[in-house]
Amino acid sequence: PLAGINEWVTKEGGALTEQALFLSYLGEHFSNYADAEETGEQESVLAYELEYILCGNAKDATNLYEIVGKLLTVRFIFNLIHVLSDAEKCTVAEQTALGLLGVTGLPVLVSIMKYLLLFVWAAEAALVETAAILQGKKLSLVPQKSEFPVSFSELLLMTKAKIQEKAANLSEKKGAVFGYQEYIMLFLLLQNEETKCMRALDIVQENLALEEPGFR
């Protein structure tokens, strides 16, 4: 039994090491949105190469659009967990729902409105956080009550300009924080290994073809 356990640990440990090294290689040799924004230079077919490896589209803008969607989804999930578990936020949403629909005398409608308000609250906070991440900021993976980016009174005021303004004013966090680079690495870690490798080879091939036309 011990020999079998040792073999399994060795095999799995080797696979994890190989994956970590490959991710490190991708991060070092392939560009992404954060790199392009920082340097402003492009010496390859695509400016956002890691985004291509993740999404597989021929245009930078399309790949970035999908990554933004992934970021929004992750931030929304964590924010929704936060607002649903925060008694104070739930109370504010419930009281507002009662004020709007209590006259109907239908508790089910009040409950639906309460959770709709909490969903919107989590979504708008995710928009602010995603905008901040795209601006180069690093935020806590799990939101804290004291740093939640949107107050309940601001729900109806969140225009595009307001979102960008709040994102710009959002302070960076310390400790277990994630920025754009960290999210890209997380998404790559979760991606299918074969897809990751083949798309990386796509980029190598196309970049070599810039110097050697027709290279395949």
C-alpha cells in the first residue's frame, strides 16, 4: 500500500510541477492586456496572446470581451455570496422591497423584489471591481463588508461614468489579492491542457510567419 501511495504522490506531484512550470512559461513569454497597456508596444500578431489561449478568437477585442465576462462572473459570484450572508444588507433590501410592494399584501412578491435588489447590488459592485482590475488594481478575492464598493443608495446612480469614477477611487488591498495577471493565471490553470498547448503553438506559428512568410 505504501508503495502505491508513494507512486501516486510522485506521479501527481510531477504533473502539478509540470503544469506550474508551463504556466510560468506562458506568463513570461506571452503577452496580455495588462502588458500591452503598460508598454504600448506590439511585436506579435496579437497584442493579447494569453487571452487568445483562453478564448481562441482571432481578434484581440473579442478575446478581451470574453475575459471581461469571466471577471464579471467571478466577482458577481463572490459579491452575491457576500450580500446574501450580510444580515444588514439583507435587511436594507427587505425593507425597501416592503416599501415598494408591501401594499400588495403578497409576501412572495416582496421576497422576489428583495432578492432582485441583492442581485443588482452584487452585479453593480462586480462592474466597479472589474473596471478597477482592468485599470491595474488588485483586490481581495472575497469582498469585505468595510470595503464593498457600492452602497445601497447608489444602486440607481451607477452610470458608466460613475462606475469608472468609483473604480479609479477604489484603493488597492493587501494580503490575498488578485489583479488582472492573477486572474489570467487562474483561468489558465482551469483550462483544458491540450487546448492550452495547441493555442500556444498557434501563436508561435503566426509570430514566426511574420519573419518567415508562409511558415507552418
